[in-house]
Amino acid sequence: MSITYRGETFSGYNKPKRTPNHPTKSHVVLAKEGSKIKMIRFGEQGASTAGAPKAGESARMKAKRKSFKARHGKNIKKGKMSAAYWADKVKW
């Protein structure tokens, strides 16, 4: 099932995808909560993020992840309709 929204093609709702050719944002998602639909671009293009937690992860990456979550915690809690939620889920 392919969904086209404002000229972008998505494989479904709430499924983030990379946007390598976008000048500033690294990902895009077509977020759907109830009957609300919203296209959200998130993540800094070219930024090195901590990614998923890995066994034996360096202290620096742990600190980086912790700082991001502390800084954006309030916005992450807003849910699927916020860019911080998706950045936390995909990049951190």
C-alpha cells in the first residue's frame, strides 16, 4: 500500500523513511493519530547520533543519548505528532 501526500510517497502511516536529498532534514514520516494526518520532517542531515543502544557502548555515546532525552523529554512525551518523538524513536 503506497500513500502519496503532498508530492511524497510513503509506504504507510507512522513508517519513517530517510530523505538523503533533503537539504536540512534526514528523515520524514507520515504520522497518523486518530483521524489527524501530518507530514513530519525530523533529524539533522549528516549529524552523527547515538543510534540504538549497543552492548559495550562508549560512555560518550551514552552521555549523548542521555542529554538528548533530557533536553527533549517534554516534546517526546507529546507523542506521534511531534518531531522529537520520531527523532527519539529512529535516531536515538
